[in-house]
Amino acid sequence: MAGSIPIERHGDVALLRMTNPPVNGLSFAMRAALDASVTEALDDDSVAAIVIAGAGRMFCGGADIREFSAPPPPGATLLPAVLDKIEASPKPVVAAIHGVAAGGGMEVALACHVRLAAPGTKLGLPEVTLGILPGAGGTQRMPRLIGFEAALDVIVGGKLHPVDKAVELGFVDERVDGDLEATAIARARQLAADGAPLRRASQLEEHLDAARAQPELFERFRKGMAKRARGFDAPYACVECVEKALTLPYPEALKHERVVFNRLRESDQSAAQRHAFFSEREVAKIPDVPKDTPTRPIAAAAVVGCGTMGGGIAMSIANAGLPVTVLESSQEALDRGMAIIRKNYAATVSKGRLSQADMDARLARITPTLNDADLGVADVVIEAVFEEMPLKKEVFARLDRVCKPDAILATNTSTLDVNEIAASTSRPEQVIGTHFFSPANVMRLVENVRGERTSAQTIATVMKLSKTLGKIGALVGVCDGFVGNRMLYAYRRQADFLLEEGALPAQVDKAIYDFGLPMGPYQMADLTGLDVSWRVRKAQAPTRPAHLRYSPIADRICEMGRYGQKTGAGWYRYEEGSRVPIPDPTIHDLIVRVSEELAVARRAVADDEIVPRCLYPLVNEGAKILDEGLALRASDIDVIWMHGYGFPRYRGGPMFWADLVGLRTVYDTMSRLHDEHGEWLKPAPLLKRLAEEGKGFRDFGK
């Protein structure tokens, strides 16, 4: 029966099998069942030893995350108490682990006296990725088992480790290649017969002494993790709790761990990270494209263009094990692009993250060509040429002629109308947008853009391909900039207006960085290149409505030949070979001149004005996108911004963050900005409606 832990008798050994499909999650009911089954086995004099195993495809995937949204119900069985009972058992307890042991499931195993695992098993303590920490003794038992430095890596890193690594580190005793449960039963029976003292993790002292001999260990670890842990509370809380193993008796350290666990569980950061976890799974669900929609097999791919984006996309495809043909218009461009691909792979090899053999295999899967006819073998062709509509339409007309009839034709456009591009082919139902984010071989997000005539099969195939490439595919509709860049425009316009009013790029960038994004708008623009967006603005100029005025500062910078890091100067200047932005008086003078030309009186812009001034319009644009049906869910927008633009995960994405701030606050601020700055800052109808109803974006569509 689901949600139970039946006891199977194997002579004098009791096998407790956790049974709660699909992941044997430790819900409150399962914890009570575990406690009851362990108690029954302990009280049975005919039982000499116990084996704990998991039913189905894994040992235990951990706690039921949905239960974290509220405190435990009165009288609930708490996992730490159950695990203390397991560890204190006078009868040997052996964990027989297969599939996955994660989080609370790993903590169950740590409380056992011996841990055996099958090949292919993955094990670890990923709680930090949900904004919490192991709260059932994980921060105390793991360092005593494997040492403090290794335990900090396991707990703060939050990764699942393959079984051989777990054996090497010491939190699995042995990999069992044969019958796991039979081996565990035999081991438990032998331990009972031997009568030797049982190895209880909480009582191990060796690693405590070693850590005390390194008083600098924890401060060194904190400094080492500072960059990747910036803004997050949970990693530092993990280090704090592990450190308490040295300064508090075990029972007191365990109590402290639980207090910190509960504090983190109730925090906005944990709520945001749990939201991110569920949103990343929800984004693949498309109501009008059922899960069983047939997909086209993708055995080979092609990319048109071997520039920055095309090369990165080709690498992503080759990395996934698929052959890819790369087409360029000239030998010079093709050679240059392939040289960059080889250089990128070589850099990864030099850092030890890729073997030379793997690099050679990936390069062998990339076939450069100048001949359109070579694209005929591809099941999907991704266009990655300059962001100019006439050029893209010409390319798609050519692809329509040379590609096989059932091939999917995808465009990497970041702004242009996919419907207009599709109309240049005889197969609009097989045309879709695949907006990769730069660098495409690194960034996980792809905005998959459905056109008016894109078929369900094409959508399902490209969503599946995104997953094959190790990407998160988010389905969006057609509009200028789609979801991510359309919202980015609103954010950037307001940032630029702040420059006109008195701010400078470094001040704006610092405020946004301190909020949690990896960089502010001006550093990001210099990194990605100013010329692409300049080209788009010039193309849109004849049809741009007057109320969508944008600041001319960026255009002026481009007119000076400053395109960002690639030219050594943009919003900032850069020393040769360096990516460190240096504020440039030339840009300061330009900004002041533009303010004078526009008759804008410059003022002192307060630092705390910048984040709401930039990000509330971003949220407002997201509300319009939702209302227009261009994103399926508010959480899809959050996924796009977390994975495409680096919106801090501990804030859960812009729409979730806005809910935390309160939509009434956002609406009132947008109303004021509308009064001060004009029509384009008018609050979105959906924002107004939800604010007046006291609801959040989480309620949209429900």
C-alpha cells in the first residue's frame, strides 16, 4: 500500500521497505510509519537485525517539499527523533540503497550503522538548493563520518554524488554489484552474530580532533564559497551548523541544527527556492500540447551561422551527442567560427572539466560547410544569422528549398516576428523560434517561440530537444522581444532615464548587483555587445510609437564605435585583456550633454530608488505579457528571468518577488511613475486588478 513501510521477515532479519511512490518521499505520514516499523522491529525479540530499503526505483528522495510551506502539524512525528532511535538501536541496522538517496533519505542512511549501495546510485544532501539545510542530523553525522572539509563540500555543494564517489568519501561503506537486499540481509545477520560494537556516526571522534587542529578551516571555506553563495542564507547556515559540531555536545548541536532548519524553512529565500524548484518542472507542461503528443525523431541537426551564437548552439548540440552541420557564407567566417569553438573547448580541457578525448569527440560531431545542400540531412535546422528581418527571410526561403520536407526550421531571433519569418516558407507549421541565450553553450534557457501556425508536434519536438541539450525550454508567444527581452526593454529604458536624471552607470550597476543579479544593465550590455540592440533600434525607428521614447545615450555610444568589451570600450572602458569595467569620464560627459539637450535637470539619485525604479516596470511588463497570453504562467516568466538573465534564485524570479513585495506596493509605485513619466509606465490592467483584489501573480489563472 502506498505510503507505508511494511516489514518483511527474512529469518531473524526484518526488512523495512519504504513504499511511497514515486520517490518514497518522507511525508509526515511516512515518518510516522518509519517510526512505527522501527519500533515494532526493535520490540520483537525474534528480530536480531534490521535492513532499511526502498521500494520501486529508489531508496528515498527525501522529504515532501510541499509540506515545507507550513509548520509540522501538532503531534507530528519528527524525523530527527526517528533517526536517533535508529542510530541508538542495539540491533544492527543496515541501509540497502539503490537509485537515489537524497536529503532526508540520505539522513536515514546516515543514521544506520552500515550503508550499502547498488551501482548507479546517486546520494547526497541537496537541501541547500531549496534554501534550507539537512535538518535531521545531516550537518552532525556527515562530518563525523567523512571529515569536516569533505562534509562541507557535500552539504554546501548540494550535489548528488555517484556511488563510487560516496564510497571514496566514506558515507557509503560498500558498493554491492550483486543482489543488494540479499547482501544487506547477510551483512546485518553477521553483525548481529559478531556482537561487535556498532559504528554510530554521532559517536565518532576522529574527525572532530582533526578539525580542531585546523582553526582556520571554516573561515577559509566561507571565503572560498563567497562568490557562488553571494546573497544566499542557507550555505552560510550550513557552515555554521557544521561548525557547531566542534563547539557543542552532539545533542545540543542537533537542537541548534533544528532551530536553524526551522528558521530557514520559514524564510522568504526558502519559499523562493522551492518556488523555483517546482516552476522548473511546471514550465515543460503545455495545456494544448499533451505529454503524449508524438515528436519527430532528431538524429542530426544543423546551424546556419558560425558566429558567437551559432557556434555556441553548435557546441550545445555536439555536447548532447548529436551530429551537427554548421553553414557559413564564407571560408573566412567559417574558419574564424570553428577556431573559436576549438578555443572554447580547449579552455574547458585546461580547467580539467573536459578530457582531451571528449573534446576531440565533440569536435568530430561538428561538420563545417559552405554548401546549402549539406543541410539536407538535418532533422532540425537552427538559423543564427544577424538580427535583420530581410536576411532571415532570405535564409528561411533557402532552407525551405534545400531541407528535407519534414525538417523543423527554427530561428534564434531574440526580437523578430516568427510569423513573418515562417511566411517565407511553405511549411509554417514546422517553423518555430528557439531563442538561445548567450553564451549558448553555457546558458540553460531557451525561449521556444510558437508562431500562429506552429504545430503541436513541432512544439513538442523542440521542447524535447531543449531537454536533450540540457536546456530548460520555456514556451512563449510572438511579440517584440518575446518575454525576456520585452521585459528587459522596460527595465533598461528606466535605467537609462535614471542616467538622464542624474545617475551614472556604475551607480545603477552597483544597486542591481547588490540586489542579486550577476551584473547591472550596463556591464551586461558591454558583455553582450551594444551593436546588436543598436541595429534593432534603428530597424524599429520608423514604426516606434512616440510614447515609447528611449534614451539616445546608447545610440550615441555606438556611433562612437564603442560596442562594449569586444571593442575595448562601451559604457565603460577596458584594459587590453581585461574584463574589469572602468568608469570613463567620456561617457559621464556624454550623459550630461544628453541631459542638457533634453532639458532634464540633473539631481542626486538615491541608491534605494534604483531597484524599484528599474524592476517594478519590468514586473509591470510581465503582467501585460501574462494578460496577453504570451506566457502560460507567471512562474514561466520567473524561470526565464532566473535562467536567462540571472535574476537571483533566492528571490524566486521577478513575479514571485513582486508577490513578496506586495502587488499593492508595486501598483502604487507604478501609478506614481505613470503620473511623473508618461503613458508607457501606465500600470498593467492585470497588476491593477490583482492589487485591488489583494491577490498575487501566483493566483493568476486559478
